[in-house]
Amino acid sequence: MRRLAVLSALLLGACATQPLPFAIERGGNLPLDRYPALERLAAATPPVVKVREGVPLVRRPEPFWVYSVDPGLQLARLPLQVGPFTGATARAGEVAGDLQKRLVGVLEASRLFTEVGTAPSPGGLVLTGTVTRATTEDTEDGQASAAMTQVEAKLTRDGAVVGVMQVNALQLESSAAAPLVFLLYSAVQGSRAGYVSTKFREMFEGIAASRAEGIDTNAMGNRFVRRPGP
């Protein structure tokens, strides 16, 4: 935990203490009537108090991941079809092109469903989505860069939406001058698609444990702190 706290502090360059509530960025790829559930989860989460020096204190921290599904969804009795993902930008499209295969591998290994694949399964769940953001920003100390990836996804069954998910993933991409801890952390995380797939597994683990809603705002999730739009 101490290492995560140190990494988070290095990444954020934190120095102020104004509480900032978490919020959901509406990427526009989920049904509009499903966003309020995600926003309620974010609003109920204890705010983050660290903000960057020398910039306005108005910020919008985003959760690491958040989901909401219909109550009573029993994953262990259902097959899952992982459909294709699309990308909102050229870079996001590259991540989306790899995400389907990565998700199948990670979710199949989780053994949370009766089966996982890309072929239709009558009566089963279908997971599809959009990679809405795949950007890279330099950390303030110049020793590493932060890969920001956002994915919005929906679960459907027999054509009806039964759940929605959003991932806001952060990965440290090291440079030659990066400290050893950054190099090791970057190597462990792997590719964007691979790392995002593990976040989906975590959400599905929550659903399998009968938690119809869930949110993760852990130490490394308090970093999407961006200027508000015009």
C-alpha cells in the first residue's frame, strides 16, 4: 500500500487539500437512462483531496471502474459472447481491435460463466463496447508517462440492456530515465487491452458475488483529474 501511495503522489504531484467529489464522464456510448446509476455511485464515494499545484482547484476525478447491472443476474448459469469493440479515435481503435481477444482469454480463465467466446449463444449475455479514450500524458517529473484508457461497455441479453460498465484505466509507461519501480510497474501491467481486460474481470467478479453495483476509486484510480469542459 505504501508503494501505491508513493506512486500516486509522484503521478499527481499533490499538494492541496480541497475535497473533490468523483464524477462520471458521459462518453455517450451507454443508454442515457443508465448513466444516473453510475453517477449516484460516484457521488456516494468519499472524495479525493489531492490536486495538482499551480492549476485551478475545479477538477473531476473519475473512478477506476464502475458498473451497474440488473439485480439477480446469475453469471454462473449463463454463457458470455464477447462482441467486437469499436474505437472513438485511431489510437482507441487499435486498442479496441485487440480488446475482444484479450477479454475472451481473461474472462474464460475466470470461470465465472458457463462458457466464453465470440460466437452467439442463445439466451446468454453479450458484452460490447467502445474505447472512447486512449491518450498518453507526461508525468510532472518527466520520468514516465501515463497511458489513459477509457472504455464504455454494455451487457445485453436477448437484445435488452441488462448492465453497463465504464473503465478509466491508468498505466505508467516508463522512459529510460524512469526509476526502477516505474519500470517494474509498467512491465507488470502489460498492454492497454490486456490491462483493461483485468478491470472487466474485477467487475464481473463483483457481479458473480451478487453485487449489482460496484465502484473502484483506489489509490491508483484517483488520477483522472482534468480541467472541466467549456
